[in-house]
Amino acid sequence: MGVLNLTPDSFSGDGLLDNAEAVDRARRMEEEGADLIDVGAESTRPQTWSLPGLPLADELDRLLPVLEALIPAVHVPVSVDTYKAAVAEAALGLGAAMINDVFALQRDPGMARVVARAGVPLVLMHNGVGRESSAVMPEVEQGLRLSMGLALEAGVALDQLVLDPGIGFGKTREQNLEIIRRLHELRRLGRPLLVGPSRKSFIGRTLDLEVGERLEGTAASVALAIAAGADLVRVHDVKAMVRVARMADAIVRGQG
């Protein structure tokens, strides 16, 4: 999953606001081997969680023109990273193929119904922002089970759910490392697992590196996440991480 940020304040420094540039970058990620593109118009970096969220109208203004140009321009599915039901509904109306909700249906109660009506895949991400936990894996599993229940109750099909433990969202450096190390425990939830370690601060704190220097740390995290059971990895550096993922699959799953 290639990351396409439309935000001016992306933590990774790769935000875009120009439609043509966004389409060009998506095409390049497709050429580099991305299986799908995840487009987001609101920053979810930790520094933003104490601030009011991006107004709905602003998110729509950033996102919809890009989707109108982008979706017909690529052959891979386009996912939309949003927690707002109205944004999801508008994006799905333009042909988005997946919704990636960083609040896992626990922020906007209308999101589950929108996704259920559309019949598209839904990523449920555990978000621990604002909470403290000394036992991160039980909390992640409990939170994901709760969100799965909300999805099923609203009519989302079980086979449309993808689970994300939420690397970097309300977790300490040590907890992020633990999640990757123990990711296999979440296999018992019975759904594909998505992991998004790309360029995140736990890598920077471990290796004492700024965002632009975290390629190798991301690669190690991606490879070990795949070894521990990840089915999807959400990354910024598509070309390099496709190679990492293919090599990891060859070793772990005998593919390639």
C-alpha cells in the first residue's frame, strides 16, 4: 500500500496539494509495484491530535478533485484514509475501493453504515491516542474486537475487514517494537493484518535518525512484520519496500 498524502503538514514531509503532482506520484508508485494507493487529506501525525480536526469542507476540497483525476489514471485500487463518514461516502461515490479508518469506527458512528452500503473493504486501525496502557497487546486486541463488532452489527461483511494494530498511534517506542514482535498473536482474530511502520518516530528514536533517514529502519520493520504475519504494509518508499516485501515473502511464504 503506497501512501499518498494531500496534507501540507505530513509528518513524513511528503505532503501534496497539487492535483497533477498527486496523480504523477500515484502512477509512479503503481509502476514501482504498489498493489493499492492510500490517499489521505488530513494529517494524523501525533502533534495534531490535541488540535481540532480538519473541517469537513476542507478535507473534501483537498480530496475530491484529486480522486476525480487519480482513480481513472491508475489500474490499482485506491483506498481513502479518513474517519469521517461524509468523506468516505463522497470518495466511494467517485470510485474509491477501500476505506482506511484510523479510529476504527469509534469516532464517527455513521462510518460503518456507509461502508456496509458500499460493500467495500474496510481497514480498522487501533488508535491508542489519549490512553495509557502497560499491556499493549491485550489492549490492541480488545480494541480491534470491539471495532469488528461495530462493523458486523452495521452490516459490513466479515470478509471485508482488514485489521491494523496502529503502529505509532498512542504507543511508546517500546510498545511499537513489541507489536511488531508479537504481531502473530493478532492472527487469531481471523482477518488480514495491515502494518504501517513507514518512517515513524519509533524508528527515529531507536536509531536516532530524522524522518528522511529512516529507510533502513522501515525496511527492517516491514520485513519482520511480514515474518510475523502481516499481509499488507503501508509505506512511503514503494520501490524499496516492494523489494523488501518480495524477498520477505520468498523466505517466509515461499513466494517468488
